[in-house]
Amino acid sequence: MLRSRAAIIAAVTLACLIALLAIGAWGFGIEYSYTLQTVAIGGGLLGLISGVIGSFGVLRQQSLMGDAISHAALPGVAIAFLIAGRELGALMIGAGIASLLGVYWITAVTQTSRIKQDTAMGIVLVSWFAFGIALLSYIQGRPDASQAGLDRFIFGQAAAITAEDVRLITVIGTGLLLITALFWKEFKLIAFNYEFAAANGYPVRFLDALLSLMIVITIVLGLQLAGVILMVGLLIAPAVAARQWVTGLGAMVGLAGVFGLFAGMIGSGVSALDVGLPTGPMIILIASLIVAIALLFAPERGVIAQWRRTHQTVSKE
Amino acid sequence: MDTILIEFLLLFTTPEALNSGLSDPRLVATLVGILVAISGALLGTFLLLRRMSLMTDAISHTILLGIVVTFMALLAIPGLEPDLSSPWLILGAAGAGVITVILTETLTRSGLVKADAALGIAFPLLFALSVILISRYIENVHLDTDAVIVGEIGLVWADTHSYCLAQCDPITITPEDPRAEVRRVCVNCTRGGIGPRDPEAIFEEECNNCGTYSAAEAWGARLIDTAPSLVYFPKALGVMSLITLLNLFFVIGFYKELKLSTFDPALARSLGLRPGLIHYALMFLVSVTAVGAFDAVGSILVIAFFIVPAAAAYLLTDRLALILVIAPIIGGFGAYFGYDLARGNLFGLQVNDLLVILDPILGLDGYTTWNVSISASMVIMLFLAFMGVWILSPRYGLIANSLRRSDQQRRFREQMILGHLANHPDQPEERALSTLHQHFGWSRWGMAWVIFRLRSQGAITIQDDLTELSESGRAALAAFRQVNLPHVTPQHADSVQ
């Protein structure tokens, strides 16, 4: 029954998406140019991946881990740039290593001292970031000054996405989704009962690191399009919205992917139409709208459903 | 506010010395850094204890929305030229910070979203709104992204207000004044018509520099010969002094309320202490501090001044009052030595030398000058301070913990041996020195060390490869049993083998 509800909502969302695209074409005479298609497909794929990967973070109550580790990636990017120059692969490897060090630092501090996880995350976020900023200002001081474009890594650049980028997102995104499917049981277990998974001999440290790495990769993929802060939102919002409608993990992850797809396509599509509207913020606005709808109208959990329930109980009495 | 501060400072020094001090980039940057660190650490302590450390991250991003909205509102008022240092912007930004808190808490209280996810929805949304507003409506205001993230603490000394101490009379220049720059202008001249030499031409006197000047302006325009006694006071220093005092008064004045509503909000409420009000006052001050520090250290790095010193102090002591003293000291330490680090000097260690070593490995192209962002270096120093405390803290540090653990392990091992010997008085093969380690599954050397210690304590004697419990060993064992196994009688313990 719940599974079918997820299917219905997913179908409705996709139908809305197609309807919006059609209204755009016929109602407003929007031409779906090659650029627009590229941007919208890129944004949609990114949203889909973020929705799926983000679900696990939200369920583990580590939503802001994405925030921490994406800021923590900066020194890795800077060092990779120093060694290898502007090579996207090298920058991503650098980002991954720095973020993983951050994750290990968080684990080490929370396990060996009385510092709580949120504080440890805050410390890593800002200290790693500061180290990255120091390295960046060192790089900027270099006489050759070939560093232009590195702060795009922090803020993202709207609608400058190319077909090459979309291919990269597709390939890496497919890989991420495959890994999710492969480790489905393990991820499910550590999301709901970490201690049980550890006690049963699952390699929880490895799974932790793997999940963190997947979040890092997703964020790095999205930096071009949305920038760090807004990628954090895109990792959280679709999952939160999906959680209101359904209860099963499979249904939730799937629905989060569909919501992410919707927000990514519409958001980046709208911003590609009008130069004045930046991509990342538009995607976040749409995603927040989806969250608002879910919080209000979801059956059982939604605010309106809750209100009606208490109202009925009171009137019966 | 600044005037009081300056007069206070002048009790100790001359205006000339004060001016030369206040135009020293290093001194001003360090002072501002220390003030940011003190005010951040005071509030950050309570955020840490309330497990709201990451709220600073959210607030420091969403104050941008407050600044943008207030700026647009000020733009809409005709005849007002808003500038980015208006006090209204600080209030608007602080308001946005409070709105972030309210939005997050409303989401959390609905029970539909966990606290961390609520924060992760609220602040990207507000941040997205501000980015859209900026790019849509105030494109011409150049918001330097670098300045927003990192701040310009090295330059805050240059942005000053001037204060006059003596010879401060404002100067009014009238056209009759000899200093007035008066020129005669022909009012009815036209091209090809009436020329300036024409008798019909009407001349009027026009004064270029008439008007009223404050003493500082008059001196700047060289209208007076003797310099007024002026003090140039950096704006950021004034703002941060005010905010630091505000935070200090808040924490001291409402110490009891803050403490109780942090540790036991229910009790605080039942005692009528209004924990909700205290909570929002705290959040308002966090926002104000974040905005005030915005110019100096930027929007992201300011988080460090809230979180890191408080976390380090939390590892040193259990007493709230002490944390509130230690955290600002650690913060000030980071700000002070951070300036040196930015210039490549880490406690006398030269970063440039390290770069020279790294050059062939990383390929730095021979660029070995370490001269980097000051605020980032301050944060790095804070982090190093935290690492130092985490490792060295006498109570909660890594070293203290591992020493305590190895001490416990040693004592446990000694008791094991004593108990084993006491349980096997009649079985010499169980007490043979050469095979004893096999009974426990320990390494030979580990066993040798425990035996050595026990023997030097006089708890056991060794004769021809046979270990024997001595009288003092028996007494130690009995004492241990009395304390740790009070319900187990010795006979019973002996029968369990």
C-alpha cells in the first residue's frame, strides 16, 4: 500500500514536470535549445543523485555532515592544484582525501573526548576551510597567478555547464547509484541501527567512509552548478520531503530521487532562461517548495492531517 | 561610545602615541581579532553546552539576507544614501539571524523534521533568497566574494572615524573670508552672444569652498594652519569593542539565568526565569556579533571564534565560570599568534623554510613566500590550540586518558597474578615462573614486567622458578577483595577455579 503510494506520488511529480515543460513550450513559447536541455538534464541528474545519497544522511541525523565535509574539501583542492594544476580529476581526489581526513578527525574526537558530534563537525568545517583559504591566498600570491576559477569551486557558476560536464555527472552518478544498490542492506542497517551493524561484524567504519566519500563526490559534482551551501540544501530537502509521504526506505529513497530530479530540472531550467536568476538558489527554492507542500499536505504526518486528527478527537469528546 | 573609549585610552597615553598605535596594522588587526575572539567565545560556550554549535554556521550565512533586505529597504527611502556601515544593517542582519533560529525551531517542534535536517533546510533557503535578491536587484553593489568569506582584518586599521580633542571649533567659510576661493562667473553669457568682456555681462561671485567644516575636514582641506588634536579610530575596533562589552554585560548580568536555562530549562521555567527570552536574547547577540565581525573575519571564519575556543576550554574544566574565563583567553591566543602565522612565523618557526623543503616535492615553482590571509591564520592557530588541549589536557586529554587506562590495566594485571597465586597454594605447576605467562595467554615480556613490579613491591617471592605469595601480597589481595568484591567470601572465591 505504501509502496504504491510512493509510486503514485512519483508519477504525479513526473507528470507535473512534463506538464510544466509542455506549458513552457506551448504557453510561453520557450524553445528548448541545446544549452537549455544540457543545463536542465545536468541539474535534474544532480538532483536525482543528491536526493538518493542525501536520504541516508538525513536518516542518520547527520544532515549537516555534507556541509562540514564540503567545506573541509577546500585544502585538498588547493594542494591538488599546487601539485597537478587545474585537472578536474586531481582536484576531486584532493577534495576526497581532505574530506575523509575531516570525517576521521570528527570520529576520533567524538570517540576519545567529550566533544559532541555537532561541535566536532563545526571545528572541522571551519578549520579545514581556514587552512584551504590560507593555501588559496598563498596560491593567489604566486607570480604566475593561474588560479582564476578556483573560487568557482566554492560558489558555483550558474548555467555554465557543458555537455562534457553532463556526461561526467551521468557516468559518476550512475556509479554512485550502483554503489548504493550494491550496499543497500549495509547502508540500511547503519542508517537505522548502527550499533547492531557494528556488533554483527559489518565493517561500519568502511561503510561510514564510503557514504561520506559518496556525499563528497556528489557535492563536488554539483559545485559547478550550485556551489557548496546550496548543494547542502539539495542533499537534505528532497529526502525530508520524501520522508513525509512514505515510510519504507526504498520508497523514500526513490521518491527523494524523483523530487531531486524535479527541483534540479525546473530550477536550472528557469535560471537558464533568465540570466538574472542564479541556478543554485532557484533549485533550492523549488526544493524548499516541495518540502513545504510535503510538510503541509502529507497524509498522517502532515500539519493539516495532524490538525484534522486532533480536531476530530476533540469534537468526538 | 568611541569617544568614551578614546578618553579612557588617553588617560594612559598621548594622542600622538594613540594615533601611531591605531595606524599600526598589526596592532589593530590583533586587537580586533582578540575582541572577536572574546565576544565569540563568551557566547560560543553556551551554544556548545546547548548543542547548538552549528547554529552559528547557519546564522553567519543568513545574516546576508538581513543585510540585503535592509539595504533594499534603505534604498527605497528617497533622499537616503545607504552605505554598508549603517547601524540599521546590523539590526536587520541580526533580525535575519533570529528568523533563522525561529524557522529552524518551528520545523523541529513540528516533530516532522529532525533538528539537524531542519537547520539544513532553513539556512540554504534563506541563503538562496539573498543570492537571488542580490543578483536580481542590486547588481551594481559590488559584493566582493573574497571579502565576504575571509574578511579584511589586515585592512581594518585604514577605515576610521576621526575624533577631535582640542581646537575643535568648526570653521565656517564665508565669501568674505580670505581663505574662500571666490571666482567671478558670468551668469548671462551665451556662446556667440554676450561675451565676458561685453558691458552687458552680469557677474556674480561664486564660492567654491564656502560652508561649515568640522575641524578634521578643515585640516584635511588645509584651511587651518595648526592641526587640531585628532584621533583616528578604526571603525571595526569601535564596533567590536561595543559588541564585546554588550556580550560581557549579558553573560555577567544574566549568568544565573543563562546557566540554569542551559542545564535545566524546565527548572528555569518553573522558577520564572523565562528561558525562552534568554534563548532568543542569546541568539540575537550571536547574530549581532557575527555581523560585527563580518568586516574583519568574514562570514565563514567567524564560526571558528564561536566554536573552537569554547570546545577547547570545555576539555580543560567542568566549571562553567572557568570555561567562560579560559575560552576567551584561548581565543585571544589564537588571534594574537595568528597574525604571526600569516606572515610565516609559527612561534619562531619559519613557514618559508618549510616551503623551501616542500618546493622540490610539490613543485611550488620556487615560490616560497608564505604571506597569507590573516583571519584564516587566526583560525588555524585556534585549531592548533584545540589540538594541543585535546592531546595535553590533564583531565580529558588523550595522554591523560591513555595513562589512566594503562595504569588501570597494570593494576588489573597485578591483581590477576595475586589472585591466581592465592587460588593455587597446592599446585606448584600453576605457579612456575617459566610457564606462568601461558596460563594467562600473555606475552613472556608482559608477564616478566608484571612479576618484576610485584616482586619489587614485595608482594611475591621467587624461589627456584616458583612464585609464592608473600604476606604483604596476601594483605593487598584481601584489601582488594574487601573493596571490590565485598559480597564474595574468600572461601567461595577459592572454590571457583
